[in-house]
Amino acid sequence: MSCPGFGEVNIPSSRAFWDDCEEDEFENVGQAEKLQLKFDGESGQNVAALQSEILVVVEGPSVTHFGSSVLLNGTKRICGIPPKTSSLHWNPTSKQLLAVLEDDLTSSGEVTELLLPYAKLAKKAVTITLKSKVDFKSEEIQKYSDDIAIVRGVGVNGTDTTELEAPNFIAGVAAGIASWRNQADLPVSSFVVYTDKLPLDSTAAQPVLKLLKAVGVSCSPSYVPARKESSYLYM
């Protein structure tokens, strides 16, 4: 099964796993809990009908502190997004919806479905995925050895961002939102930032901040990482 421009999903056809299981093994298996958005205060159904000028999805490992530090000024938290510390925020002045998502591929399909009501109503959508630089595949990889970050995109015509080339791909909720809007002929731009430092530090954050400003998202000019309680340095 393929989605033009966003990679490929491989679905195994083998029944070997199921054939090795006894029927009674499934008798005590409970139904998996359905993920739900955790609305704050008196939010709820009224929030789901919000029509934003732009929906911004920022997804990556340990991205919560970065999002709360540089993006959420002037925004109101709408709800928590399972299963980790992800959250959705609304800026009433700019009419921007901002989803800050901790990277978790095991639940990305369900989370994508939870965010689809917002994705359907947004006039524009931008996704930004943070990945480690070692995940970037290129025959000219040595060319980027001194770069702080490598920025690539899908559906970013008219910008100075290079198109994401195979075998690199976008995954997670960002891919789900982008694929759905692409299939629905709704405008969407997706970016991948391959950085040499995750979680982001003050230097590695600069290319991300520059990208956010380029796509029209208000953010702080700099980022100060959370202080670690221990350096894990032993004498």
C-alpha cells in the first residue's frame, strides 16, 4: 500500500504467528484501551470545531520542553495527547493550532485519527519531524558532516528547502496528517530536520527555529535546554 510522496507501508501476509498460537491463549486477553484526548477544564466538543489558519505539528523525541519553551507563549493548552506528554495548543490571536508530539510510532495511527478533526478544518498544515542525523541516507553523506542539521521537505515547492529523497521517509503522526491532507487535496507542507543533537540543545535548535519562522510560526529567538539534575560524570 503506498501513499504518493510519503513512503510505503508494508503489511506482512504471513499467518505463521497466528498459526503457532493456541485458541485458548486469546480467552484472557482483554480489549485494548482506546486512546482519547484529555481535554482541560471546560473544553471539549466546542474545541473540536475550531477552524485554524494553520495547524502545526512538531514531532520528535524529547520535544516537550522545546515546544513549551519556544512555541507556547500566548497559547492556551486545549488537551493532552496520549500516550506520553504530547499536547495540543491554540493561539487565539494568530488562530494557530500547535501539536507538540513526543515520538511514539506504536500509537501514531490512533493519535492521527484523534487529530484528524483538526486537520480537516485547518486552512493550512505544516509538519516538522525531528530525527537524528545518523538516520539521513545519502550517497554524499560526507558532504553534510560539518552541518548542524540537514533540512528536507515534501510538498515544499517555492521554498529553499530541498525535497526529501529516497530512501528517506517521514513516519509517525506527521506522516499520517500529511498523507491524509495530501489525499484530500488540502495544502500541506512537511519538513524533516536531521540534527546531530537530540534532545535539542541551544545550537541544534537554531535550524529548527529558523524553519519555524520561515513557515510563519511565532517562536522565541533562542532555546535554553532543561537543566539536568545529574551530569552522570563520575570521579
